[in-house]
Amino acid sequence: MPVATATVWSAGAGRPGLLEPVGAHRDHRGHGHGRAIVVAAQAALREMGASSATVCTSSANTVGVAAYRSAGFTALPEVADLRRSA
């Protein structure tokens, strides 16, 4: 059974990359797997020539935010989503 997974999106060499989605199985949280998969995803983007790595997650996702911070990310000011009625 997988313990953690991540997907990276590259816009090409010299451009920012995105980690989305990233997750660790809840039965295996608290053992560093989230941080490890984030670090591995950053390494994959670096190998692709990305200039930086970005993640987008809700500040309410405290487990995810903790994993990103432990892997070296810094939080930026929150940005409200835009919504429109159908």
C-alpha cells in the first residue's frame, strides 16, 4: 500500500513548478512521510529545471501546511478564491 504520493507539474525549464496534489495516508502520518514526498517532488522539479516550486493549499489544511513548512516552504498571505453563481 502506498504511504504517500505527489504529482508535480512543470511549465518547462526556468519556470516555476507546482506540487499538486500531495498527500500521505492517514494511518502513516506523523512519521515524516509527508515531508519526504514533498522533498522528493521538489527534487523532481529541480531535475526538470524548474526555477522554483509552488504549492496551493488551504490554511485550514494544518497537516499539509506543516509538511510543506518542514520541507522548506514559507507561507504567503492568504488569497480568497473567486466564486460565481451558476
